[in-house]
Amino acid sequence: MTTTLVAGATGDLGRRIVRELLLRDARVRVLTRPGSATAAELFGDEPRVEVVTAAYSDSAALTAAATGADVVVSAVSGTRPVIVDAQRALLAAAVAAGVPRFVPSDYSADYRRITPGSNRNFELRREFAADLDAAPVRATSVLSGMFTDLLTGEAPMVLFGRRRVLFWGSADQVLDFTTKDDVARTTALVALDPDAPRVVEVAGSRVTARDVARTMTELTGTPFRLQWAGTAGTLSAMGRIGRALSKDPDEPFPAWQGLQYFASMFSGQAQLHHVDDDRYGPQTWTTVRDVLRTHLAA
């Protein structure tokens, strides 16, 4: 039975990953910070989950937490102190403990080809990926586009009240979306696959803004029109201005970061090019249409 150490297991995505691992009869070890009771509250009644405590600044405790694990799965979320610094500490512990495999906290569109300075969160992932590639472990990144769940709230693309769908640049640019649940399932399958490649790309939906407008029209019976909001370059400039004016440059997901994310997607730089949804056999994927239909019904 595979033992998986999950960092960030008490977060939104981390909890889903733990759930998917348990559905596949994996043994799960959850890493929690000293003084936090959240992990024990969430997983204390599950006999297949072991809660281990270690601060990321305590290399000995981290190494002990990783010892005996077959794979480390990171689902931590944040900016440089987390995505780079904490994951570096976690990686060093995995190497010291002899853990053969590591899954970093990527779960995003393809950050590898973006223009330097255009997307803070992507560049942090790219920076850590360089460390990971140099380490003596087998690494697998899960790239999945934007979380589809964000289309009904945080992502300002579908204007439900105004019956508009915004786009930047081209309304026919392909955009990759995957729900958090589907990303979690994929991550669990990757964790249990000792032969997983360096990158696994999945996309629950590959749609354009034009497709989204058509879908909303069909679901509501009311025309949803496309609205051009500028170029991808416009988004990038707005993101840079927002970042410069930000009072908290280390905020994980400020509005300007969302602008940077859409700029990367609508420019085509972050598009996935090697999607393999059937790598682990036929799966049921929740589509953009499914998410929008559920939102409208609620």
C-alpha cells in the first residue's frame, strides 16, 4: 500500500486530494504545523490517516515526517514564503528521508512558457520547478488550466447579470479549465503511479469565450453576448499597475493576480498542448457547461 505524505491537506484542494487518496485505499500521512488542531479535527477519526507535526523551519522534524513515505504531495498555497521557501524545505526533507517521488503544488495552466514578469504566481512555480528538476527525486507536476469553479465567482469572465461574456484578444482563444474535484482525483492517481511522467496535463473542458457565450445562451434561453475588453497586453498592463499599487504585495490571490492569470491564458502562452485525459483510463470530467448549469440552478 502506497504511503503518501500530503502537505497543505487542510486547505480546499488538499482536503479533496486526501479524500481521493482514501477512496483508492491509500495510506495517508498529513503534515500539519505545530499548534494547529485543524488536521486532527478533520482526519482524526480516519484510521488510514496519520497526522504528523513539523514546522517548515525544522528540517529534522520534516525529515522524520517524510521518512517511510513513497511520495510527497504538496498542496500548499501562497506566495514566495510558501511556494518557494516552504516547498524547498519540504523537498530537502524528502531527499534526506529517501522519498523517491514528489508532486509539487502546481495545479495550474502551463507556467513554463510565460513571459518573465507577466505572472507572479506562475513564476514562483517555475522557480521552484528548477530546484525540483535538480533534485534526486522523480517529480510529477499536474497542469490543469484554471479551476472551473472560479467561473461562477472570482474569475470576472461571465457577467451573469449583464448577460455578457468578456474576452481579451480573441474570442476564439482556447482556454483550459478543470474543476478542483477533477484535479484532486488526477493528483491522487498520479501519487499512486510510480511511473508518472514529469508533467501530466488534463483539462475537464477546452473552450473559447465564444463557446462559453453559446453555452450560457443555451442554458438560460437568453442571448449572452461576447464583449471585447481589450487585448491580453491590456490585461498584463492592468496587472502590473495593480501590483505596483498594492498595499500587500504578498497577498496570495489579489485582483491583479487574476488579471495576470487571464492574460497568460488569453495570450495563449499558458495553453496546455499535451492534454491526456485518458492516461488513467476513462474518467468522468465535470465540464464548464456542468458547472454553469449547476450555478444557474442554485
